[in-house]
Amino acid sequence: MHIVDGALSNPVLIGGGLLAASGVAYSLKKLEPEDLPRVGVLSAVFFVASLIHVPLGFSSVHLILNGLLGIILGWAAFPALAVALLLQAVFFGFGGLTVLGVNAVNIAVPALLVYFLCRWGLSAEKHLLAKRVADGLFLVFFLITIWAGFALYQLYQVEGGSWSVTVNSVSLILFSGVMAYGYFLYRRGILSVAGFWGFLGGSLSIFLTAVMVAISLALSGEEFGKAAEFVIVAHFPVMAVEGLLTAATIQLITKVKPELLHAVR
Amino acid sequence: MTQVLGEVSRSWTLDKHQQTQEAFLQSLDPRVRLLVCVLFSCVVSALHDMMALTLALGIGLGLSLFARLPIWTTVRKVVVVDSFILVLVLTLPFTMPGEVIFSFWGWEASREGLFRAAEVGLKANAILFSLMALIGIMEPSVLGHALYRLKIPIKLVHLFLFTVRYIDVFYKEYKTMRMAMKARGFVPRTDLHTLRSIGYLVGMMLVRSLERSDRIMEAMKCRGFDGRFYILDTMKSGPRDRIFAVVSAVTLLGLLAVGYL
């Protein structure tokens, strides 16, 4: 997820830095001083959550949870993520100073998009409409991932590397399986409508982040094309994990403390 | 102050007796260290010359030695970060077109790709070492104050300070809850049960954090919070800081000269 120092070209670094700075500036302007403790404490929780490792087959992935972060913090996700990334860069060495802007944009913009997309569905008065929209969104998202998977598959077919084809199709099959499973759970009523919106938000944000990382790599030079594709492929399993996890979290929150969804104005 | 963010030095305001024993870098003005580190990162990422980048890595390593970083934690950090770069570095020689130098299972590695990979590796490590030596040893709250003194918006600085303050609190809470789960026989696996349990764990942490933030707000109001915070320490730069700044400026110019002349 993190891009390291030294890989990206200077125009991409500067562009990312400017975008991140303006995003942070705008959301700071919107942020009330009374909300500061709340946002700070929540961003500490998300920092801790990013240290949690979930086993995945023989290895494990660490959580990013930018979908959940966007849903709960809204615009405040931008400065919260910038702070978390700065801390990670300085004290863990993940990412670096020059890529801070690009990394912040890559993670925060999907979080914001998910906020605009899912906030309505999560707290919709009209349940039926929320269900319909969720169905539609699921279909669109499902088709996009299938298409992305096939596009990558064909690319690899031309190159003829057998290893990458296997990895790609396995992760794609896994992900579409999980998507279908999530839909099944939701249809059976085990997953509430809000939970399903959380599922969509959680996996969509990772997908968008992977795409943005791939774009920033691809913009930096032709030679990163393969790495960019690899990033998207490698994130299919992460999308499944984050989607299901976010669904569980949202389901809990809507039952236990629904005001969390409106914690920050 | 914080366990999660790793062991850090004591505050930058040391008394005379300690100052002679502490490493030189730790006693410098945090603002100067921060600025030098940012400038160093920018210069290194603008360089493309192998010679200059090797020099930069040398400078980074030298700074780390100078800062007397704890050896094993540093090595562990570097290994973790370099394993991130590995994918990129391993694929680059094969994906960049150019003069073929060797082939591996039908994949052809190009000289240009190899150089590019080396460049990325050198840059990342040079910046990492300088970052660990100059800022990594700072206490997080000192870093926040230094950011404020460098005219970073006050709200962002306060967000930073709040986050730093509560990371440890919630890490402990996370550990407690994990312990409770373990006591009930929870073993993480790749299945829905694990994801749901950890999802609930995150949810409970969020719920508790909201309640805690309400208590924090009440305590702040009780003490007359009016939307402003006051950062009390004033940072002064002495002659040593000025010397360090001049030496770093000369070094950076030298790096640029090696890289571009």
C-alpha cells in the first residue's frame, strides 16, 4: 500500500503533495475546534487498527480500514490520515517524507468518495430505496472488478507468464466468491442493509486505493507498468478482508452506538 | 512516552550534565533537524546519479551511527522497509527495456532496469537512514511542537498531538481485548468468524473511543477550554545548531554538485 521514497517521478510527487496540502487545508477549515479531541482519538484508534494483522492463507495482511475511516470521519479523514502517515513514516519508516503527499491522497481520496457514497445509504430513512441502490452499486462494482480482472488476465496472457496468470485468477475467483458470499449473507438477512453498505464501502475504498497507487506508479514511468498491475492483483484478497471486516464493524456500530456515524460534523 | 512508536529519547531540553553524555544529534534544535531532514529527502529524490546516491546513503548511514541508534531495532526496521521495496526492485530489471545482460527463466534483465532498481533502493535507504537518525529519535510530542514552530497549521498540530497521546492508550485497550478473546479460545484463522470477531473488536474500540473523547472534552471544558491550545515551550537555536545547519547546507549543495556536474 505504501509507496516508498525514490520510486515516483518528481511531477507525481509534487502533484500529490499539492493535492494533499489543499485537501488537508480545506478539511481543517471545516473542522471545529470542539471536534479536535474526537477526531484525534478516533484517528489514534485507526492508527492502532492499522497495526492489526489478519491471517490470510500462509501470510497475513494488516488492516487499512480507509473505508471505515471515511464513513466515520468524513472530511476529517484527510488530516487524520496525513497525521497517521507522518507518524508511520517517521517512527516506523514505512513510506517516506517525499511520498507523504502521494500516499495521503491515495488513501484519503477513496475514503472521502466512500463517505459521500455510503453515508446516505447507512443512515437512509427509506430502507427500500437504500436496498435498491445497494443492489445497483453491488452490480456495478462486481462487473468492474470482473472486467478489471479479465483485462489484467489478458495482459498476462499476451506476456505468457504462467505464474502471474495463476495468482491473478486465483485472487479474482477468491474475490468474486467473497463478493457473492457477502451478497448472499445480505440477502439471507444475516447482514443488515447498513452492514452491506459497510461491506461495499470497505472493499470499494481498497479497490480505489489500489487503482490510485497503480496510477501513480504508472504515471512515474513505463517501467513500473508491471508493478502497477501487480498492485491491483495483490489487493483483491485485501478487498475481501476489509469489506467483510468493515461490514461487521458497521453492523456493530449501528446496533450499539449509531451516533458514531455522525460523530464529526 | 509511547511504547508503540518505539523507544525515543528523552526531551530535547536536557540539563548541562546530561548534554555531554547524550548523542550530539539529540541535543540539536528539533526544528533544524526537521528542516535538514526534509531538505535532504527532497535533494535525494531529485538525484539520479549513482555516485551521488551512494554518497547520500553513506551520509544517511553516518548520521545513524552518529545518532547511536539501537542496532537491533534499527536493523529490524530496515529489513521490514526493504522487504516492501523488494517486489519493485526484483521486477524492475525485467520490465524495463534496454540492453540485455542476463536472462532468467526466459525473462530478460536489462542493464537500464538494473540501474533503475539500484537507484530506487539507494534512494529509499538513504532517506530512511537520515529520517531515523534525525527525526526518529525525537519524542513525538517534541516533533509536534517543532512542526508548530515551523508554522504548520495549529489544528493539524493538535490533531497530531492528540493522536500521539492516545495511540498508546488504545493499543493497551486493544491488547486487553485480544487477551480476553484469547482467554475465550479465539485463534485467528482465515475465515469469516475471525473477520467478524476482529471487526467487532474494531467496532468496540471505536465505541469506547467516542465515549472517552466525550470525557476528554468535558475535562477540557471544565478547565476553561475556549477553542485554543497553548504551546508553551519556545525553541531556541544556539551556535551549535547554526553550525550544523551550515554544514548540512554545504553537504546538500555538494551532493547536488556531484549529481549534476
